Amino acid sequence: VVKYQRSVGFASITPRGSEPADTNTRYRVGSVTKLFTAALTMQLVERASITLDSKLAEFYPELPNALDITYRDLLQHRSGLSNYTEAAGFEAWRTQPKPRAELLQLIAGSGARFAPRERLEYNNSNYLLLGYILEKIHDKPYADIVDKHIVGKVPLTRTESGAQFGALPISYEKT
């Protein structure tokens, strides 16, 4: 039984005006997917499908330092890879789908920022790559993996991971 319910903010803001959010407004989950990705990765470790010391080169040998970067490094933001969200023009395409091959080429072409484990640096490329690895291991799209192994196991009744990119409002936007 719902005892209190309130909506704040906007579902959309456009040059023509704004639409207020309501209790049915849903947003793309954003960086919370990192938590899902980490949990899914640890589920594979628990089942002995992978180890945290498995190398990135297992699936992506073309990336810089792939023979030295482990899944643990990716989880801990210690890979040293370039961050695709810092690429030139990112703001122009950040809300549009980008083909996997293009993102991998962007990461590979930008080189390494530092040697693996040299330091910690928050980096969206790390979890993007873990998501791609999960898709390869499960042979399913990321949204299906989340639905089966996370959303379907806990009562996340208002969580939708399979929505089309762009179909949901952007939760925040830099101005």
C-alpha cells in the first residue's frame, strides 16, 4: 500500500516548453548500471565462469595493454584505458546509440593513459567493456542479462533495462 507519493522535476524540457514528471515517469538508469555490471561480473566469478584475474585480451586483444588488464582492473577503474566519454565530440552524440565496433575503435585509438594498476581513475570505458564481456559470455544482450539475473531476482518492479535508447527521458543534462 502506497502511503506517500510525490513527483519532482521534469520528464522533458524542450525549446517549446517543459513536461512535468509524474509517478509514471521513468528515466534511463545511467551510472547505476555499473552496480548491475559489477554484480553480474561477480555472479560469473562465483560460478567459476571467469576469474577476476582473467585478462581483457581474452575478448578484446586489440585494446591497449589488453594482456595486462584484468577484469579486476576494470571493476576498480585501474585499467589505464582512455575514457570514451572524454572523446572529442562526445557531447554531440552522447544520447545517441553508437555501434560497439565504433566505441571499441575509439577506446583502442585513444591509447592508454597509464599502466594498469598504476592508479585509480574513474572511467566509463571500464564498465562498458565489462558489459560487452558479459554479453559475449552469456550470448545475450545486456538488457536481457540484467532482466534475468538482477531484475527478475529482486523486486525491481519499475525497472526496465530493455527500453529503446532515447525512448526514456534523460535524467539530467549539462547546460
